[in-house]
Amino acid sequence: MEKVLIIIPAYNEEKNIKKTIDSLKKLDVDYVVINDGSSDNTLSVLKKMDANYINLPFNMGIGCAVQTGYKYAYLNDYDIAIQYDGDGQHNSNYIKDLVNKINEGHDMVIGSRYLEKKGFQSSFMRRVGIKWIKIINKILIGKTTTDPTSGFRACNKKVIKFFAENYPYDYPESETYVITSLIGFDIVDIPVVMNERKEGKSSISGIKSAYFMIKVTISLIFNRVIYGRRK
Amino acid sequence: MALNLRLFLIIASIVLFLIVSYNVVKNKLLVKYSLLWILLSLILILLSTFPKLSFIFSNFLGFEKTSNFIFLVIMAIIILICLSYSITLSNMNKKLIKIVQAMAIEEKESRSKNEN
């Protein structure tokens, strides 16, 4: 039986994190929460429920938090790592599907909410951003995933090792897709249904989204240059 | 150029050079971060001592006024210094990330060991 680790990045998720962890208990998987220097009571909630967690001493951003999870997975010799948001957006029923797809021989599997267009489809601004990233992906690497910003994804040992060593820090979901594609990993989408965030605000909102789009575009172009050459 | 102005410029650029050197000697400034500052102060000393040099270069490059040429030289070096800061900062940031991750994983492992 393969060893599966669920990586849960959590920044100020005191209201959601317990539910998220409880939803994983019925599955036969390990998990690790990465508390990304939350300023609320996330840490004490984790301590109180005796959760398996890693605590970053201050807020380092999603990329750093997720990479910590991949490093932990690599050090503890996990076969499959799955990124799973701490805010209740992701549904644990699909974890099995992600694992199955990896077992079919794919390197990375992305849980996409746009493949069957069911469930929460995200805000209008976010969808515009996603559309834009898809266009950029097509231009840069000639293909795209249906959900480039999805943080619900699984990867195998090869990719765990790669991510433990190289991981983008700013808007990692879109960047990792381009990077892993250029490296030559085999990536597929599977349909998932996502929920609306239960509590707290999404990390991308308002004026930030314009900044996000400019920054993501520039990073993707640079990634194309950096990793395109390595081939 | 008036002699007092020239004298003033020479003294000012020597003072800049001394401030930079003093901080290196006192270990407040690492040599590798002082290099561009030293370059800047040496160029300033050179140009103020031999103003003819700047006339020659400025005419050669087609500047309307020599002062514009000098401003451009100084600005170019300051831009380089700023860029070097961004590079250093990015380096520091990468190292910080590695330290934080290693420390956090270490802390987690010692915690798990204590529990067992």
C-alpha cells in the first residue's frame, strides 16, 4: 500500500482547520498541517486537537508553506503527496480519485472545478484571471490545465522530490503547472466539486487581483525562459 | 570652473570616500557591498580634480551641458547600487525561506520524538 500524505497549508484558519482535519479522519491517509505564522488561534487549535502540524515561526507565504510540506513528505519517504486547502474549499471525497489517477502512472493530478463545471465556480474576477492564465499557458507551453489556480492536486514521488528542491513562492499553483510541464512531467486534470470558503477571506481579492495578473504573467514568462532551456 | 567650487567638490568626494572606508574598517560595511560606493567616490574625486576629463567625455558623447553628463554618471552608479540591493535582498529571502523550513521541520521532529 502506498504512503499518502495530505499537505494542508493554513494561514489564519482557526475556524476551518478542525473541520478540515476531521474530514480526513475517515480516510486511510496521513496529513500534516503547515501553520504559516497565523496571527489568530490556529496554532492553539492545532495543539488542542493534538494534530500533526509544522509551525512556521512567521508568515512566509503559501509557496514556502506548501514547500515545507513537500520537504516533510520527501524526508519521510511518502509515495504520494496531496495539497489540500485548510479553508474547507476542498472535498475529501475526491482524494481517492486523485490517488487512483497517480496510481495509473501520471506524475501530477490537478483537481479541476471547470472540467464538469459543477459546484462553486469562484468569483467573476478570479475567473477572468484564470482565463488569462490559460491563454498565457497556451502561448508559453502550447497547452493548459482547465484549472491553473486549483490548490487541490496530487503528485508522485518524482514530483515530491522536485518540489522539495524547487518551488515558486508567490503564486505557486499557476507557476508549478508551467514548470512541471516544461520539465516533462505527465500532468492530468480530474473533475472535482469545490465548496465556497466557509470562513475568512480568500488570499486573492480587490486591487490585489490586478497585481496578481501582472505578476503571474511575468513569472510565467520567466519560468518559460528558465525551465525551457533546461530541456 | 571656479577654484572654490572645485575645491569644495574635491573635499566632498574625499569625505564620501572616507565615510565608506571608515565603515569598512569598522566592520559595519562588508567589502563586497562597499565596492560600488568606492567606485562612485573615486569617480567623483577624479572628475572634480580633473574637470577637463568631464568636458572631454561630455563633448565626445554629445551632451549639451557637462553637468548633465556628471548627473548621468552618478545616477547610473546609484541605479547599479539599487539593483545590487534587490539582488542581495532576493538572496537573503531565499536563504531565510530555507532556514525557516529547516527549523520548522526540525522542531516538528523533536516534538514527535518527545511524544513517543
